[in-house]
Amino acid sequence: MKISARNVLKGKIRKTKQGTVNTEVTIEVSKGVNIVSIITKESAKKLGLKKGKAVYAVIKASNVIVATD
């Protein structure tokens, strides 16, 4: 697989929460560090997503917002 995104993090699915239209996917990329993504229910099904499956979190953004208190 070749991809243009620079931020690709390998991890494992910790949980999926299926909604009516979308699925919330929690990926553990490091011990105690999770990334949560909302994808379509159809995409989750096509990818065969389930707890424990090895996946990649691919992050592609043109803007990153930094905030402080």
C-alpha cells in the first residue's frame, strides 16, 4: 500500500460502537494512547473491523489547531 498521508499510526482496534449510520472505532496506537474515528457503518463492515484487529490510523489534515488555557 502506498499513501500520500504522512501521519500513519499502526495500532489495534480496542472497541467499535455501531450506530444507525456510523461506527465509532477506537484504535490503541500505543499503550494507553487511543485514537477515535467515526466512519460509515458500511466502511466498517467492508473493512471487517473487530476488536483486536491490526489497523492503521491514517491522519490527513491541511490544518492543525493548537490551543492553550
